[in-house]
Amino acid sequence: MNPYVLSIVLILLLGAVIFYLGLKNKLLSAFSIQELVNIALFCSLLYVSILPFKLGLGRIPFINSFLFSIPFTATLFIGIRIVPKLGTVTLIIFGQSLLSQVTFSGVNPLWWPYALLASFMLEAYFLITGNYLNTLINAMGAGCLRGLVVNLYFFLFSAPYLWHKFYAPWYVFVKTSEGIIGSCIGAVVGFYLSKPVIKAYLHGGV
């Protein structure tokens, strides 16, 4: 079986296991209208956070993964802190991915596994830890996990099988390291910025 196809099957299985465990442990609950509005808002904010990357920063050699990861992770983690529920990560990341495709490149389902993997790995992390970024350590762990998973999957699966681009191991290591560091920094930024946002939410909503 094609490795890319196999990866899709494994990603879908991971998602099925996560949401089965969520149902079994009564962790999967319906979203309120306010929560759905907030999730939609953060889909848009996540899209806005990567616009500088798409409009020029992405052309900066060697540090583009680092620059991309900081605002993306910070914005994502604020959204998760606002709606700390199973399914929030998937809705925000996949919603942003669809919005980005519609705006820039056109809808392409072949790129959906990348967004789903990024979502499901964080969903699994929060499910295992029982902690939705309530501590700085948990946030940093989630940030490092995000940077590791999305960069390895992109350079080892997405790029080779969708763009037919193959990268040397040293390059994959450097870019993944950048992504981990940038995502960890973004996690710290998002953790601290989320505190005043949550206070504003509690005193009247966002």
C-alpha cells in the first residue's frame, strides 16, 4: 500500500479511537451556540495569523517554519483555552484549513489528512493528560508535540507524495526543530495571552 494512503487510514483510525473514547467516557458533549461562535471566530483568527507567512514571510529561507509556528500555535491555544472541549481542536484547525484552501488554492481533500493529524494528535494529548492547557507545562508539551508531528508528516508524507518533493534528512531535522521551538514559544505566548481573554469572556463574552 502507498505510504501516503496508509497514513490516511491510520489518521482516520486515530480519530475514530479518540472520539470513541470521548463518547465512552462521556467527554464528548454538544457545543453551545456561544462556543460555536467562538470556534468560528478562532478559525478566522487562525487564518489571519498565517497571512503574513503566505504573503511573504514564507519565502524567508531556513526560518520560515519557526516564523509560521509562533502565531499559529499562540492563536490556536487561546481558542482551545476559551472552549476546552473534546472536538474544539479539530473544528478550529480543520475549519482554518478549509478557509485557507477556499481563499488561496482551492479545496483539495488530499491536504485534509495533514490538518486532521494535527488535530487528532492534540485531541489525544488532551484526552490522555486530562488537561486543556491549564498549566504552562501542559501547554509547552502540546506545543512541542504539534511542532514535531506536523513537520514530520509534512516533510515525510505530504510534500513527497503531493508535491513530489523529497528532502534530505538533515533538512527535515532542521525544519522540524524550528517547528518544535516555534510551536513551544507560541504555546507560552498563547498560554499567557489567554488569561486576559478568558477574563474578558467571563465578564461579558468574546
